[in-house]
Amino acid sequence: MRPFSYTVPATLADAVEALAAGGPGTRALAGGTSLYDLMKLGVETPTALVDIRGLAELAGFDTTGPGELVFGAGARMADVAGDPVLLRDYPVLAESLTKAASPQLRNMATVGGNLLQRTRCGYFRAGPPFPCNRRRPGSGCAARGGPDRDQAVLGTSESCSAAYPGDWAVALTALDARLDLLGPRGPRTMALSELHREPGDTPEHEHDLEPGELVVRIRVPATATGRASTYHKVRDRESYAFALASAAVAVGLDDRRRVVDCRIALGGLATRPWRAREAERTLLGRPLTEDGARRAGEAALAGARPGLRNAFKTELGVRTVVAALRVAGLRAAS
């Protein structure tokens, strides 16, 4: 591990100032559950750390407001996952957190930092001799023509097919979350769906935060559809494993069981949290049936581009959407 400077700012404004002053080698330290790991692997080699863990401005969250849920970026995953309002009215959010990582990590990791975790692609984490355009731009992608079981099938490019690893961002994407940001140029707001980039020709640019900019809070519009929601995650083992495929789904039904509201987002299958809007459109105005759920799943995976060993993810993704819609439909009808 290389030497680095360490700063503990007293306020959010101080943190932004320290990040800007430190330059491109400076990183914010929140829960540390991902950053420390990447530093040990040599993926991250910061010259300076700005410790934002003690900032009260980031720590709280409020799920009682009539218009929106508000989560400070520094709130712990475990605390948010156990919130009674989320468990009752937005199970998709609570489930996306409880199915992520381990209890020990959820007690440390923050909901803001979780959004920015980097891919678990084995080539990215291993480094040389494996080429990786995210780690070393222009070096190539070892997954192209090589073992690619865990790679994405949606949003890929010739430069990169690494899957986005998170769960929380997938659920937030389904519910149209927005982010409050603060950086050297002041505050701004952006849709969460605009945060993560597809790799294209520049996979090393993973998100659209400006240099020195921090996620301050996450805002989720209140919706009655949240009660009929679920996060379905398929993985190699039941605990502490990343998704091979996941689906965040929420549905609203009228008194004739026709779909009047539908939200579908995919994880584990794409290079970023993936909103499946065409799949949603196939369901609107129609009864939620098994055949309809299957059509929605096929629409969600219609653009899949599998590699050598991950073609199974296309059918797995379809079935994951179907299973999630089945659970959400039962909750809507109860």
C-alpha cells in the first residue's frame, strides 16, 4: 500500500474543499468497505483520503415525509434496511439492502458509497497480466474471447462487458430516485438513472460526478406502488454473493387487476443499473398474467449480447423478471 495523506473535515463544505484541493488522486472515505479492498488490490492508489464518516450532514434519513423518502448519503445500509416504513411500504428498497453483502459489511457501508462501488469483474480486480480497459485504458478486455460467465449481456461494448455489481442502485432506479450533489461549483441535482455510464469506448469513466463532487442525499418520490414491490436476486449462493441476475419490480393494479403502474429495473445483467422501460410498456393496461410476465421478461432482455459463456444469463434474466412480477403481483392483490 502506498503512503497517502489523511484529512478529517469538520463540515461538508470542508470536505468538498479538501477533495478539490487534493486533486485527482484524492478519494472520499465513507464506509470504506469497497475502497480499502481496492487499495489492497492496487486498483485504487489514492494520494489523499478525506474521511467523511463523521459528518452529521450526511448521516440521517427520513421516510416519514408525505412527498418523498430522503436518505443521507452517509446513512448505514443496515439502519436503512431495518426502517419500519421501508419494510412495510417499500420492500423493494429494504430487500435490495438486506440481500447485499454480509451483516458486518452492511453495518459499515453507506447508502451513498454503495452507489459508487466498482465492478467485481475478475480481470479488473486481478490486474496484469490480464488486459482491462477500465484499469488501464487502451490495454484491451480479457473478457472478449475469454471466460466471461459473470459479465454483462446488456449495455456492453467492445471495450468492456463488466457488470455493475450493486443492488441498492437497481431498486432506486426502478423508483425514479434523484441525487443531491455538492461539489466545487456548488450544489446540483441529477436523476440516479443519469449517474452511471455505459462503457462505450471509455469504460474508465464509470459515472458522471464532477471532480471533487459528493453525493449528499438520495431522494425517492413517494408512491403507493411501493407496497407492491420486491427485489429478486439470483446468485451462486444465498448470502454474500453478487447477482448473476436481479430484478427490482413494483406494480400497481386497478380493481380489475389491470396494470396501471409498473417499474422494472435489472441488476447483474448490465453494465449499469438498467431500467427496462419497454418491458414496463408491455404490461400497462393489461391484466398481470404469467404469459404477460413472460413477455415482459423477454422484452427486458431483448437487447442482450451474450459472450462465450454467459448466454445462460439471457434466459435467467427473463425468469428473474417473471419471478419478481409474480411476487409483486401477489402483494398488489393482497
